[in-house]
Amino acid sequence: MTAPVILQAGATPSAPALVLRPWRMEDVAALVEVSRDPALRQWASSVVDNDADGARWVQAQQRGWAAGDRFGFAVLEVQPGSVREQLVGNVVLKEAAPGKPAAEVGYWTAAHARGRGVAPRALEVLTGWAFDTFGAAGLQRLELLHQEDNLASCRVAQKSRYEFDRVLPAAPPSFPLDGHLHIRHMDV
């Protein structure tokens, strides 16, 4: 995918609009700041401690876009009357490929934005884009995986109409505990 993709979730009565766009190097400082959150660090697969880590992480997201197999979006909140966008999260579509019936989605939310519906709204936009973009090439379902004890991710999955499918056994060291697999089919 070479054309820039920018997605939006409109404002609601209780929440400002969201903009989802590919990660940029100018996002590094905000990424480092939100990555200091212990709760985010608990669930994240990679740790961002400083600008060098942040730059490597953003470059990995950019390589995924260039390769066409991982589409990471910075989730930004746009306050009414402001041109400034604030980083509030990340959503990603992983392993989408022509002819492949399934792909995986993932997300995280910055501590200052939790409990405000950011993750479900961003995931809904990503889900629609994934099916619109890859459905004709064979994508039929999206899979969402999280550790069994990550109750917040379970709630996001349910709010986003990803149905619980089954418990996945632990696979240390990457997945030290059992996990949940949630699935959303194209026609839902």
C-alpha cells in the first residue's frame, strides 16, 4: 500500500473525533511519554523507554506498511476548535494478505484516554477499513487475541462485536498465560 491511509471516527456527544493515520517519526516523543504507563507496559509486546526505542518502533510500523503485511495506525484525538491532535492509542491490522481468510487486530490505549471509548471506536473504524480493503481479496474474519487476565481487552472485544471463540493455551515466553480468541466475521 503506497497511498497514505487516514481514517476517522466522528465525534460523539461525549467524545471528540478520532483520526487514525500511519505512524510518523514526529510521534516518537508522544509515544515515549504514553509508554511510561505501567499498565500499558504490562500488556505491550515491546518496550519503549526512550527516543531511540520509539524511533525503532515507529520505523517497524513504517516497514509493515511498506511490506503490506502490518498496518499500524496512531490514534489521535482532535479537540473541538483545536488543530492539535493528541496521541490516545494505537490500532493495528496484522498479516492481511490476498487469499488469506483471516488477519489479526490489536490495539492499546494511552492511560489518559482509557475509559472513554477510544479503543472500541478506533477498532470499529479499523475493522471496517480492513474488510473494505481486503474483503474482495478473501478476508473473511478478523481475530483479536489477548491474555485471559486482560479484562479491559475483553470488554473492548465485546463492545466491538468480536465474539469470544475459545481459550488459547499459554505459550511462554511470549504468552505466559492462557489467552482469549475473539472473532469478527465480515458479515457482522
